[in-house]
Amino acid sequence: MTVIATTTKKNPENFYATGKRKTSVARVWIKPGKGSFTVNGQQFDNYFARMTSKMIINYPLVFTKTKDSLDIS
């Protein structure tokens, strides 16, 4: 898996990352905000049904205490 992360020149607080594996591509924007988490246009809780998936994905944000201060889309 290859991951490339950059910041934007206009606003260095915004981060953009791309992850690739075989033919799949995942893109994410992380910016300061109120804790909004969107996946493919859906809210996080609606997109991920299993509690274990939610816990694994949220763990880095909870550990760094940034869950309520970053918008992820």
C-alpha cells in the first residue's frame, strides 16, 4: 500500500492524503472543524454498521484527542 500526504499551499492546516493498493484508490481531506466525518457522501455512523469497525477507525482520533476538532471527508 502506498500513502502520499500533502498540505495545501493556500491553507497549510488542510491535509490531503491518497492511498493506493492494486487498482483501488482512497482519498481523504483532513481539516480543522467540528468533528464531521463523511465517507462517500454519507455520515460515518451510517456508512460503518459494525461497532468494531467504528472503534478501529476512530482510535487514532480518540488517542490524539482530535476527534471533535477535525473534519474528515
